[in-house]
Amino acid sequence: MPILSIVVGEDFAAQLAAAQGGSDDAFAVLWRDANPALLRYLRVVAPEHAEDVAAETWVQVVRGLPRFAGDEAAWRAWLFTTARRRLLDQARLRKRHPAEPLDEISAADVPRTAGAEQIAMENIATESAMALLSLLPDRQAEVIMLRVVAGLDTEVVAEMLGQSPGAVRVAAHRGLRKLATLLSGAGVTL
């Protein structure tokens, strides 16, 4: 006699048919019935990967559900067979791509990224620069954004704005000079 008796019981065929027809409620009944036992099984055979394997198992079950045929005992057998296969797949994957604990990685091998404080300062600097640019006349601000931020050359900006290259250079010069004046008034030097 199995430890877990049939739980859904006589309603299993109807629940399965509804789940195969796309009923979320019917699938939820099947999931609520089987998932606790599935997790207990996986926590014994693969404690550190139980939730991941269970998630992968349910993805496979959803994909294969329309093709499944059988009673509740066959359902449980299929579910646990699928889980075991996902477990073996994950074990093979870990064997091919072993993970190295972080405490065993030398400081020289740790990837370098900007720290949170550096990113915050860059964001503040960007916001400050945008605030300063908003103080310029629209044309000067647009020219500076296109020339400095977008990195476009004078001729391209001139064509985009329908102005001569000389007018673009003058707008950029005046805008940068005004920015320098605003920054020097705030105690910032370039």
C-alpha cells in the first residue's frame, strides 16, 4: 500500500480533463495535491536544488499535460519520473559546468564592477548636468546634447537641425560658455 493515498480521488479524471483544456483552477488542484510530496522527495534527493528542480518539473508537466493519459497513480508516476529526469539533467549540467564557491575565488579573479556609491554619484552628476542643461536656451541645449552626449559631428547636427555648421558651432560655443559660467558660480571649475 502506498504511503500517500489517492488524494484527488474520483474527481481526478474531471480535474485532469479540465486542466488539459486550459483550466487554471483544475491545474491548481493537481498542483496543490502533488507539489508538497514532490518537494519533500526533492529535498531528500537534492536538498540544495529542490525548488529549482520542482520548478523545471512543473514547466515540463505543463508542456506535456495535453498528451498525458492515465489515472491518478499514473499521473503521480509521470510527475515523479519527470522530476527525476530534471534532477539528472541538472546533475549533468552541474558536472559539465561546476560552480566554484566564492570563498575559493581569489580577489584578482572577482569581476570588477562599479560600486553602488560610484553609480549613485554618476547618477547624481547626470541629473545635475541635465538640470544645468535645462537652464540653457533650447537650441543650445539640443546642440550640446547632440554634439557631446550623442557624439555627432557638427555637419550631422547642422543637417538634423536645418542650420549651417557655423550656426551649430556658435550655439555649442555659447552653450558651453554659459554652462561654464553657471558652474563657476556654483564653485565648480572645469
